[in-house]
Amino acid sequence: MSQLDDMRILVEVAQRGSFSAASARLGLTKQLVSRRVMALEDRLGVQLLVRTTRRLALTELGQDYVERARRIIADVDEADRAMASHVAAPRGTLRVSAPLSFGRSHLSSPFAGFLALHPGVRVELDMTDRPVDLLAEGYDLAIRIGNLVDSTLVARRIATIELVSCASPAYLARAGTPATIADLQSHECLEYRHSRGSAWMLAVEGKTEMVPVRGRYLANNGDVLRDAALTGLGLVQLPTFIIADDLASGRLVPIMPAYAPPPTAAYVVHPAHRQRSSLVRAFSDFLHAVLQNGGK
């Protein structure tokens, strides 16, 4: 095996957290994966992994080497794709991270259509509401909703997202209907919790502000918060792609229309070095076209 092959093996071991999982992913034996990592350590003269009976962990030098290896592998793969783009349709593996609820409602059909259109493409879709680190975790691109905080990523708007503050009729009958932002402080607010804290986007005197909210129930998934709101646990703010049917049926009732925030957006984001990737570009173009035409 080449040095690049050994790098790929080490990166996969670091990603999966075990020799067994990495060997299954790579289609190699566990013994071969372990030997190649040991050979890489011998060649470099440093310990890359700490091995215990329960888990594997990267050493400090191992972490640095894996980060460098990921960049090298990405550059090599991109070079291969760039050459292939001159003679063939997009091909290769596309690793995508997307929010769970949006992925379920908007991405199933587009991914199926894209794969049907490009038989040489393999997609690995990871649906999570956790904001992943694209570079550190080896993703080619991600779908992000709302304000983008990482200015190092290249972003393309693919869909408009509307947010609605609402509650069940049962909750409003029991706790009253808030009319102002100050009223929110006396209400149970179902919180969408992520790394940047809990807040609702509201229009305040013509400006959009992130207003802190509080409550006894926190979750990092919109479908879970929808279910909680339907049972009368509190007020909630969610995108219409999750609650449109509930609003139409009256199971959830809009509140505070004077403070309704302007629409936000969903974006395809990717590291700058993926800008020239024919595969990333083809998928971004395809998804943009499908969602702009209202497809799901």
C-alpha cells in the first residue's frame, strides 16, 4: 500500500473510533488496518494512537497528522475529480450533513433524483441537528438554516424558510396569549438548544433581533419540539416546513404576529477548497434548481 493509502486508513480509524469499524467501512481486515497504522507510526517515528481495551484515541501529534492528512486526501480527490470532469460526468463520493427535519422533508427526493442522474456518484448523508465541523469531520458540504456564523465557508442560498411563533389552543386557553416580548418571560417557551444558546428570532421596531427565551423543555430537533407544542407544553417557534399542516388544521395557532420575523433561508455551504469540485458544483446546482421550483 502507498503512503496515501495509509493516510486514508488512519483518517478512517480516527473518524470511526475503532479498527473494527474502520475495517468494515474500508472493506479490509481488522488485522490489515491495524498493521498499516502501526507501519505508518514506525515510518514517522511517532505514536499516533493511544490504544486501550475499550477505545482508541489520537495523540496530540496524531490529531495534527490526521488534520493534515484530511487536507491532503481532499486535495488528491479533488485533483482526480477535476481531471475526470473533463471527460466524464460527476463521479466519486459526496459526504453531506443536513438538519434532520429539513432532510426528511426536502432532501429524500432530490438525492434520489441526483443519484439516478449520476450513476458514478455515491452519497453519504448524515442527518443531524448538530453543527458539524466540515473540515475536521471530512464533509464535502452541509445544508445550514438561518444565520451563517462561519465566514470561511462558501454559501449558496437554496430555499426560503419562514418561521412562525405558535402554541396549541389548549396551552393558550390555560396560560393566556402573549402579546409582547415582555410577556414571553412569564410563559413556558420550548427551546431549540444548540451551541449558540436558546433564542427566538423576532422583529422588534423594524429590526430583527434574537430574543432569549426560557422554559423547562429543551431539544435540538424541530419535530420533537412540534410534538411537545401539540401536547400543550408551551410556546414554540418553528419553520413552516415542520408545522404547516398543524397551522392549517388549527392544531397550532400563530401568536405575536406583530413580531413575526422576516423569512430566513436554507443554504448549501462548503469549504472554499471545494469551490472547483465538479461533484459539489453539480449537486449544488441540482438542489438549487429542485428547491427553487418547489420540489421535495
